[in-house]
Amino acid sequence: MQASNQIRESIARVVALRQTVADQPDLALALHTVKHMQAQRFASTYQDLLHSASYAACANFFLEELYGAKNFAERDAQFARIAGALQRTFPEQVVATAVALAELHKLTEELDLAMALNWQLQPSLPDAQAYVMAWRNVGRRDDRLWQLNTVLRIGEDLGQLTRKPGLHFMLKMMRKPAQLAGLGSLQTFLESGFNHFADLARKQGTVSSFLDTVKARESTWIACLFDASAPACVTALSQTLALVGSDQG
């Protein structure tokens, strides 16, 4: 399948899932809660990186663009609209990264919606317990591992793309036409990802160190959520989420 079609099909699936949720307010609330908890968990797990002079920009990019709870509808629409132009204009590696991002977005939305549907079945449970139960009821361990590996791959791709001659200049030249064409959200995403990883790549080994840290910590959470005793996992998640509240307070 052509890259442009892969992107369009992934985004179309996301749009369909989003419409399903829009028609069910209670489900929308459950989905928001799941996404918000996941963003809180990430913010707590990576507090050191988010406050690090070296890693804060990339950690924030991951939190906001890959793990965040914000609405990506505008960026998705722009992404689907220029899928063909993206394939014609950019190097193959950029297009492959765009495809991976679209497929990651689709799977993430599917998993989050499955979590939300399970969440609704246990309305009286504390949030951490409801989250662990929903995770285990959904299962799909292979999909969770693919999700993590794809996040890491996108990070690796962004690190490598910063070494492509002329790509940064091309992105800058696209800024004005993108704004005029109503593609500002997509342009901001592409430029911010490139710039954050370009800054990190200037210090040898820092991209690998950042991604290795993400891999180790996310793998630990996946193992806990699937394999630890339920009470131990609920306790670990509760304590992790509490760290975000104490840090913000």
C-alpha cells in the first residue's frame, strides 16, 4: 500500500473512533480520564528528564505529542490532507516516519477507547484500581509492545533526520506556505520534533541515552501492568500519580 494511503486510512480510523466517542458523553468522560491519567503517569515517571537542561525539550515533546491528552483533530485533518504531497516532497525516511506516526496514533486511540469502555464497567473503583483492571481486561500485550517500539523508532528517526542535509532548511521554507494553506498545526509538529531532536543530537550519545531511558521505564510499566499482582500494581500507580500532584503543589 502507498504511504499516502496508509496515512489516510489510519487517520480515517481515528476520525471514526472520535465520532463514536462524541456521540456518547459518558464514554467521552471515561476516555478523557484514561488519557489524563496516562499523561500524569508519564509526567511523574520522567520528572527528572522533564526538569533536565539536556532532555526537557524532547521529554516535553514526547509528553505533549505522543503521550498527551490533548485533541489532535486539527493536526490529523491536516495530516490526511497532505498525505500525497508529503510522499512526493519529502525523503523516503521522512515519509516512513510519517506513516509510523499515523499508525501509532491509530493504535493508541484504539487502545485508549478499549480502556475507556472497560472503565465504564467499574464506575465505583478508585482511579488507579480501575485503570489497572481496564488495562488487564483489554490485554493486547503485543500491541502494547508494538506501541512502545514504534514510539522509540519515531524518536530514532527524528534523531537521524537531523543529520539529513537541507532538511531543516526545507522545513523552514515550508513555514509560510503551510500557514497560508491552513497546515499550521502539522508544520509546528514537524518543526518542533526536528528542532528538539536536533538540539539533543548535537551532544553525542544523548539521543540514544534518552530513548534507552524511555524504553527501560516504559518496559517496566508494561511488565508491572500485565504481570505484577494487582494490589502491588495499583499501589505503584497510585504512588506515581501522587508524585505529580505533590510536584505541582
